[in-house]
Amino acid sequence: MNFKWVINKLKEGKKVRRPSWEENSCWVLGIDQKICWKDGETAHIHINQIEATDWELFKEKPKVIILDDNELSIMNYAEEFPKNWKRICESLDKRKEGEKLIK
């Protein structure tokens, strides 16, 4: 892919990179249409990059997170919280409705 392709992909909001770059490096389109590294630092574009034809879309690799038992419990709690909160609210609503009927 040539540099014109790079510009079009950046305008579409995509991230681009070259295979020779570090694994997690890529360019994005920053504020004021500046080409930036993904951390926001302005990229300096060299002639070899403009002439390159090996551009590709950046695909972030999934991160592997190793948790101990305590962290795993916290993650499970966080995942289950919305469902549990909904049950609690529904239970409270039913209780309030029951109290209204008694009064």
C-alpha cells in the first residue's frame, strides 16, 4: 500500500503501521489533521515512509492479563454487578408495591 492509501485510511479513523516497526507502534490522525503516533506525539515523516509500499492496517493484539484469585473474584463481581443490581432494584420495587397494597 502506498502513502496515498495511508492518508485515506488515517482520514477514515484507522490506525496504520509498517511491518518493520515495533510491534505496538502505529500512526493515527491527531488534532488539526496531524499524523501522530498512537500516544499523541507528532510523527516525523521521512521520505522513505512516503515512498514505502509495505503499509498495513494496525491490529492491536489482545492483552493477556494474569490475575490472582483475589483479582479474579473482583473481576467476576464487576461482571455480575449489573445483573445483581437489576435484581436488587426489581426486588425493592416489588417490596414497595407490596407495602402500598398493605396500606
